[in-house]
Amino acid sequence: MDNFIVSARKYRPSTFNSVVGQEHITATLKNAIKTQQVAQAFLFCGPRGVGKTTCARIFAKALNCEHLTENFEPCNECESCRAFNESASFNVYELDAASNNSVDDIRALVDQVRISPLGAKYKVYIIDEVHMLSTQAFNAFLKTLEEPPAYAKFILATTEKHKIIPTILSRCQVYDFKRIKDIDIVKHLQYVAQSENILAEEEALRIVAAKADGALRDALSIFDQLVSFTGKNITYQATISNLNVLDVDNYFKMVDYLFDDDSTKALLLFDEILAKGFDAQNFIAGLAAHFRNLLLAQYQDTVALMEVSDSIKQRYKEQALKGDKTLLLRALELTNTCDFNYKASNNKRLSVEICLMQINANYVFIKNRNTAPVRQSREG
């Protein structure tokens, strides 16, 4: 059996252009190389799985590349690039601060900084999870970070910038990585699926992107899990079954019941959802998101804000006609309040049921108000 390589490693970007969703970062780094204005220290911060360490490695490789491309990308062919790709470079040093966070570890790194690069222009130090360094380790690192040799470059990466002491921040160029948009994750997953000869429905990949919450690495891990579950045909139904995600049809049915003044069917549907093992708070949070999408569907300019397929957008447009803006805003307020107070409730199921009945009561009230005959005022 061939050794399996997870997608997050197999399709890890090797050039700036292949990094997903961080164009504002990659463009700046390439311009720094182009203008030869490379700072002495960088701090890459942002959520997990968005490309911080990947960009650090590409940048380190590009700094010592002997034959940069016209777009200032590493060539991946010169001796320096090949050594880096084979994890045999003596000029790029990676330190995991989560497990090497003591003063002695930093002192060992500082001692290495004194050694000139071997057959290259720069010696690059990538310190991952730098917020895990102890206060004493940070202090031992300060002097070297402020006045390093001309050939030394430091790239620090962290998911918790607020834990970095100000004296370190002031010595670094800070780059804030953002969560990757669902549409960008879906496009990358489609590329991976095509490369692996896997059939994947777009709506299934959108579920994966939503579940990943902006982290491409998480999305690729979920994708591998689905491939193991479904073989090479990832369908929407198989995805929601494997990931235990509530089908969007349940939300459309629930809103139809509430807006048709049928609270009995709404409560029975909620009971059916609980019987399938779904969490009540996840349901109410999903219902709040559903009402948000219905609000967006009422205006052509805001339809694009919904991160769903075109077919689902059309369903939202049709259902949005059943309720006016006032009703949808009130329903969104009720579901959001229920979600906020859920953990503090002693009877969690009852709190959700009350929320559903309140939405239905508001619909009936607004409907009766709008259809009531207007009384003619008497003159004289």
C-alpha cells in the first residue's frame, strides 16, 4: 500500500501565488523582495490554518532563491530551493516555541545567529507559536531581535498576538492574516477534488467550508474524512450525515410552519430534530442564520452576501416574500436572544420552544395588523 499523504500537506502552497485568500500579505512580501527592503523581523498573526507558517516558509525560500521568477516567486529549481524543499537547508531554522519555550532554547538560537549563512545571502529563523515563549525567554531574545546581523531574518508566527509583549511587537513588522472566505475554500477544494479525480457536489463543499470556519487546513482535513467515508463521490447528503450537520431543508420547513400559523407542526419538527441527536443550541443558531439570509434575500444588492449556492439563494428569495422586514428582524432578534441565554436556562428545550411560539405569535400579530380594515375618520 502506498503511503498516504494528507491533503493539507500534499497541496501545501509552494509559491506566493498558490496561497489561498491572503493576497494582501503575499503582495506585500513580494514587493519587499522586489525593492530589496526586507525588514529584520516579521510577526505573522491570525487564526489557525490560514497560511501563516506556509507564507513564512515561502518567504524564507524566496529570500535565498538564486533565480527568482519575473513575479519574484521562488524558482523551486536552484540548489537553495531544492535543499529547502527536501528539508535539508542549513540556512532556514524552524523552532516550535510551544515545546521549546525556555531561556536555554532561545540562548541556543542566539548562539546560532552568530554563524554566517552557508552559501546563501540570508539566514532565516522561523519561530512558530511564539506567544508560548516564557517572559524570560522573550527578554533573552530582545537584544538579538533589535540588532541582528545583516544576514539574519526572523519570522515569528502566532495565533494569539495579544500575548506578545509590546517590546517584541515594536521590533517587528506585523502582518495580520484573515480568515479565508468560504468561496475561496470551496474553489480550492474543487481544485483538490479535480486533481484527485473525486466527484464532489458544490453544496457539499460549501458545508465543509462552513464547518472549517475560515481555516483551510481544517477544510482539507474534513475533505479527507469525507473521502474516506464516501469513496470518490462526495454528495450533499453524505456530507451532512458524516459531519452531523442539520439539513437546510429543516430550516425552510420550520419557517414555513411558523409563517403559516402552524406552531404545532413547528414544535413537532423541533422534536424530530432533537430525536435525531442534534443539539438544540446549534439548531437555534442555525435558525438565526436562516432569518439573516431571509433578510438579505429581500434586497438584490445584499443577496451576494449569502454564502450559499445559487439554487439555495433562489429558495431564500421565494421564502422571503412570506415575511416583511419588521417580522424578519423580530424573528432574528428572538432567535439571537434565545441563543445568547441558552446556557443559563434551566429548561433549555422549553426556551427554544417558547422562542418558536413567539416568532409565530409575532407573525400572526403583524399579519392581522396589516389586513385589518382601516377605519374612516368622521368629519365634523
